[in-house]
Amino acid sequence: MSAPTFHASHSAVTSRLRSAGCVFAEDEAQLLISAAHAREELDRMVDQRVSGLPLEHVLGWAEFCGQHLAVDPGVFVPRRRTAYLVQEAARIARPGAVVVDLCCGSGAVGTAVAAAVRGIELHAADVDPAAVRCARRNIGPAGGEVHEGDLYSALPDTVRGRVDVLVANAPYVPTDAIGTMPPEARLHEPLVALDGGADGLDVQRRIAGEAPLWLAPGGHLLIETSVRQAPSTADLFELAGLSAKVVHSDEFDATVVLGKLQESHRK
């Protein structure tokens, strides 16, 4: 990080952030001071953060899996726990594999997998135009393609039946629980990236149901979910003809359901 070209009181910025309820006020103050090029810009950024705008939207980037990824205002902010989804996908993928990141948001998952496994053919898709624009800034340099549309309908026919690793951080918050989410999420992130329907599984249900049409023989589907919902997510996999295994990381406080397509279950 470059030093600011103007004098800024770290303690004063920290105090404002702490008064607004920012848990990591000292760290956030340093990031904001380092990002600002002038006093007026710093004041504006601090005002935005104090008003509740996510830090990542204020800065314009998020750190995820060791990378700085562009995150535009109104785009879903990648969570630390989703690094476990990346870790599991990277463990399975091999150089040359066809990898698809559905509900890609900023493209964080696909970009991180491409960084971990060189030489993959990467495709990502999202229904939100703002997310697609942001994802292209992240995934483009990794050699991937980002498609706009509703789940599989966005993907080119050339990958149908060829996907080795299909990964999705689909929305899984039940509709009635949206109101209990932190204001940073429910007020500043798109509802389409959060709301998973009445049981939180609407989008997962669609992804699992159509996955056999897109996966290669022996291909894998990985979906992030919650501990409570994991058994139901696994049932969706098995209903679609995929094997299902629930894995959990205490380090990331994250849960992923892994599925594999057997040749006998191809639709």
C-alpha cells in the first residue's frame, strides 16, 4: 500500500469507524487512508463506510484467496468462508479441466480456482448485469469467459456434457430470514444474490436438477450451503442422480456438498 500524499489522523478515522460499529475499525482506517489520494476523498470514503456501505464497496476491491478482486457497488461481496469452496474445487480440478462458476457474482470463485489450477477452461455466469460487468474485470485476465443469463441458459452449448467441475455459491438464505441479515448485506447487496426462496434451496434445486446435462462423465458439482441445509442439499444431488457427500471446515466455518456424476445416470 502506498502512503497517502496528505496528512491523515489514523486515530480520528478509527474513532469515527468504531463509533459507527465497525468491529475492525483500526484495520479499516488504515485501508481507507492508504486508498485515498486526497483529504476530500478520504472524508467521502469514511462517510460512506459510516453510513453502512460495505468496506469492499467503498474501496472497490475485496481480498479473497490471496487476491485483490474488483467488487463494484451493488455486487455481492465474496465471503471468507467461500475460500473453502475454492479449496475443494481446486483439489478436484486438473490442468485442462472445464470449470464453470454459476451464480458467479464478482467472479471470485472462478478467478481463485484459475489461480490455483493453471490451464483450466473457465466459464462463469450470472443473471445480474452489474455482477457480469464486474466478473469480466476479474475473470478476463485469468483467461475465462463470463456469460450473462439465468444459470445454465447463459452457458454456450459447447460446454454441455463437458464440464469437469461445476461450482456454485448460489443464494441459500430463506426469504423470511433476509430481514435478519446484517444491514451491509441486505441493504447494499442484490437480493437475487441472497434470496434462496422459501426454504433457501430454490436455486440449488435448479442447479442440481440440470447438472447431469452439463457435467462430463465423472464430473463434479460443488455447492456451498449451511450446516442446517446440507442434508437437504445432498438430497437434491441424489435426486438428480449424483452421488452426494457433505464436507465441513471448522477453519472457515463453511459447508460444501460435493456430488459426482456417474455415467449410468447421464440424462
